[in-house]
Amino acid sequence: MEDTKKYLPMTETAYYILLCLKKPEHGYGIMQRVETMTKERIKIGPGTMYGTLSKLEGQALIRQVEEVDRKKIYEITGKGLQVLTLEMSRLKELYENGERILGGVDEYE
């Protein structure tokens, strides 16, 4: 698991792509889902999407499972799931520390 830490911190784009690939999906489907999930805060353009998919595939965090009508369908790998889980833990720690300190409970002073 130690080698998976080298992928952190993740970009929001990579995070959401991995999250969406819990079930197999193609790039355009991921773009639509991320836009909906983030209430249009994040709109992934085609260049960013396909560049990130290529990078994640090269890192073995996702894999292509099939091709339908010239659309490549990807899914998250076991390694990708480990990295995503680590990133979620990292983000949770950031959030919890912020809440404690902003809430006036700073035990680190």
C-alpha cells in the first residue's frame, strides 16, 4: 500500500474520474456525471478528460474493459480503489482539522 501514497494528493479531476469509474463508463458519460454531481461547479473538457484517463490508465488506476461504438469504456482497478480510499481519508482529515480549529477547539496550540 505504501507505493499508492505517491499518487496523493489528487487533482479534483482525477478524484472524480476514479469515483465515477466504480461502475464502467466512457469519457463523455464521466464528464456528464461529474458536472451533475458537482452541480456544474466542475466541467471537465475533452482534452482534460482524455489526458487524465490516459494518465490514470498508465498508472494502472483504471483499465479499459471494452469498446462500444468507438467509445472506450473504463473501470477503476483495485489499485485505483486503494488510492481513492486514501485520498478520501486525506480529505476527511483536512475537513475535520478545519472544523475543529474554526469551531474553537484547537488542541494543537
